[in-house]
Amino acid sequence: MILNNKTLIIAEAGVNHNGDILLAKKLIEEAAKAGADYVKFQTFITEEVISKDAPKAEYQKASTGNDESQFDMVKKLELSEAAHYELQAHCEKHNIGFLSTPFDLPSIDLLQRMKLKLVKIPSGEINNVPYLRHIAGKFEHYLLSTGMSDLNEIEFAVNELMKKGVSKNQITILHCNTEYPTKMEDVNLKAMQTIASHFKTPIGYSDHTIGWEVAVAAVALGASVVEKHFTLDKNMPGPDHKASLEPYELKTLVEKIRSIEIALGSSEKLISDSAKRNALVAKKSIVAKIEIKKGETFSENNLTVMRPGTGISAIRWDEIIGKVAIRDFAKGEMIPVNFSD
């Protein structure tokens, strides 16, 4: 999923709209201003996903308390079908792609009806056989998040998708660690390259660390997709705000990634025009170490190398040693092209 050889940058609004469509629209606007390619939400029917007695994750307890159940917390964050279409239209208005993560089978069908080409499979569904079989073949490209998985589980999910005709080049596997926020010692970013080597698929990174540095490092290591949570205000109530970027930080992330893309260049080792200009100053030419008379033989005793690099390159040292001077040379004088007989 490369856009004109650029990293696909996904601003993960997730549930940071707090169930308010006006807030969701503001998130879309800020993601577009920051230069993200997509803004991503989460699509779910709470009753299809979470049992009434499901406990909250520890990070959810830390950010929202323990007075309500996970079901009650999530139910307030659910977006209606009508809201999805309204947000998709708002994305079109602001020239940014609409994307969502479905968490249940009816939600998969909704996103298919919305004619999305790209869809995200969340980390928690990687071993969900009915889910994988239902989503396979319905979209053009799949982002497969792996936040709680080892290579065997990833392989299982990839195989389930491929059984339904999905090819490997339609799958981008996202390295991830499911903890909000993720500690640096849990990032294990090199595993992203292990995934690339093992599965021969495009790779990406879904980042839950504080700040933008790790996401930028992922691009340097080959991520073609980067996803990052963002919010309008980290102090807002809700499970994911504290581990999210604020708009100015999201803009910084996009700028840093685009700079790294330029710096990565091509895999070919070339001398840039700027380096060529400096080479004339910094590289060495062969010059007379002492006064040399016509007819004398060039040797290590009467030649040396000095800046600038506008004369005969020092790389030709062995070629010149042993030749005979066809004229006199003053001390420090560059040896010209017609240096000898």
C-alpha cells in the first residue's frame, strides 16, 4: 500500500470521538490538516463483540476507572451506520481517505457496502476463524495487525485469508504491541523485518508508544504503512486519549516521515551533485612534493597528494609512479594530464 512511493500514514481516530459525531468530524479535519492519507475509526456492534461480564483491560481501568463494565464503556463509543456514511462524506469533503476497523461480522458487511477498498483486521481477531473467513475476499487490501501474536498465529491468519483467494500482495502485516501506551522495551521493532522476511508481504507498523520517534524509525526500517492514534486533547475522558498524539504532534509525525522518505533515497550508491561539488575541494590531486626537472622519473620521493581535487586524482598514483616528466614542475604544482612521455 504505497502512495506514489510514499508511506501510507493512517491517523487512528479510533474511538477518540467519544461517541460524538461532531467530535469525529473535527478529528477528520485535523487529520487532513496534518497531511495524513487516511483517518481510521472503529466499527462495531457492542452486543456482537463484548459479553456483559467482560473485564476492562488494565490500561482501560487506568484511563477510565473501574466503575463501569467494558461493555458499558464501549457501548457509548459505538457509531451508527448512518454516522459512518456521514463521516465518509466528510472525509471526501476534506480530501482524506476514510478507513475503519470492523470488529464483528455485520460491521464487515457495513464496510463492504460502503465500498471501502482497504480494511484493517485488528490484533484481537487474528485467531477468529469465522471473522477471517467472512472478511476474506470482500476488500482489495488488508492491514493485518499482530499486536498479540507470534509468527505461528500470523501464519494461521494469512493462510485463512489466502484460502479464500486473497494473495500475499493484498496483505500488509502490521507489527504492533497491544498496550496503551507501549513501553520502549516492548516495541521490538526489528521483529517487523523478521515478519517481512518470513512472509514476503508488505509490512507496516501500528504504533502505541508515546511520541512519534518509533513510528519514524519504522519507516527507516521498511514500513510501508504507519498507523498512529491521535486525539484533539489527551486529557479528554476515554480509553485511548492518553496514548494518542494531539494534532500538532500528528503534523510533526507526518513531516518527519516525509523527510525520512526523502533521506532514504534509492538503494543505489550514487554521488550526489552536492557531494560532487565538495569533492573538488575535499579530494586530493597528485602534486610535486619537491621541484622536479624534465626527464626525472616520478617517484614517492618527489610526488605527494594535496587538495584540491581538480587535478589528476590520487587514485591514479600507481599509474603515475615510474613515468618520466616531460617538463619541469615547481614544488606544489599539480601534475597535469599530459604529465609525462
